[in-house]
Amino acid sequence: MYKNLIIYLGFNVVVLLLGFAILPLITNTITPSEYGKIGLYFALLVFIQPIIGLSTGSLVQAKKHSLSHIEFERFLTNVYIVSILGFLVIEIILQIYLFIDSAASRMVFFILPIICLSRFFINLRLMEYTIEASPVKFGLSRVGVKFWTFSFLFLFFIIDHSVDSLPYILIIMFSEILVLIFLLKDRITLLFKFEYVCNKYIKEIVFFGLPIAVATIPLWVINEYGKILLTDVSLEVIGLFTFAKQ
């Protein structure tokens, strides 16, 4: 037990240090106004994240305990299917929104749901690692996203090149996907096991997750709506506000 505790704490320290190391890179490669755009984009990301995944991570943990190996894989397939459908719905809604607000970035609005889906899949695997008592895999997965984000930003810093909001969003997406590839190498086939689709599990996932997703809206208003209120001031102020929250 103590060994696992030390491993978890060690990786948490590495994640914390990488987070601190990223902050000066941000100030040297991204202007406050561009970081303001990033703050707004990530406010949207935080809003749509629970919708795509339906916050079913804790349900996956419970099923990992109660179901047999085969039945748990069947359940996971249904979770993947529901989240992919949620991802497609969000993508369609955002692209329709672009016809109303042409000032928004079509590419960024396309990327944000991909980041949400990647994060959801990563979190599901992390939930499994906690049950399997695999602290090294858990820690490497958490460090991975921070490491790749730091590496890409450091590259821009070395070549003395500024980063706009779109490249930074791409950096986050690639960092998430690189970690996801590492995590899903033994789960990828479940995405295509359509014979595992079960109405019982889909109903359970939706009835469990939808109320939780709705319940996150007040929390989003408390934590993120301040950025929206600052849009009448300037993007630079939003950028400073977003950076301060980091």
C-alpha cells in the first residue's frame, strides 16, 4: 500500500511541476489577447465535456467491481457508443452555431469536441487503473498530457515563435491523442464490437449520467461565466483572468 501511495504522490508532484513549468512558456509564447480566446474556448470545453461523457466515470468504476470481465467489456462498448453519439451531436450543434456567429473559428469548434472525447476516454481508463491498482500506468497517463503540452510549447519558445489560439488548441488536442493512443491500445477493438450494444446498458448510462451532466451547469456558471462577462471589456483582460486562475 505504501509503495503505491509513494508512486501516486511522486507522479502528482511531476504533474504539478510540469504545470508550473508551462506557465512561463505561456507568457513568453502567447499574447494576453490570444490567451483570452483560449480562455473562452476552454470555458466552452468545460461546458460540453459532461454532455459528451455523461459523467459516467464513477459508474464504470462500479461496474468494474460488479461485472465479469466479458460483461464489463460489453458495458464499456456501450459507454463508448453513447459518448461517440454525444460527440457527434455536439459537433453538429457547434457547426450549426457557426452559421449564426461567423466570427467564431470553425476549426477550433471542430477540435474542442475531439479534446472532450479524448479526455473522457482517458479518464475512463484512469478509473480502471485505480481499480486495477496500476499506479505507474495511472501516473504516466496523467504526466503524458502535461509533458507533451510542455514539449510543444518549449519547441515554439526555442524557435522564438508566438503561438495563437488555434495552434495552442491543436497542441492540447495532439497531447491528449498521444496519451489516448497509449491507453486504448488494448481497448480499441471494443469500439467496433457493435454486437455488444445493449438497450439495457444504454438506458442505464443515460439515466445515470444525464442528471449529473445537468447538475454541472451551476458549477460551470460559478467557475467559467466570469470569462463571458469580461467579453465586453477586452480579450486581453480575459487572458489575464484565465492565466490568473491557472
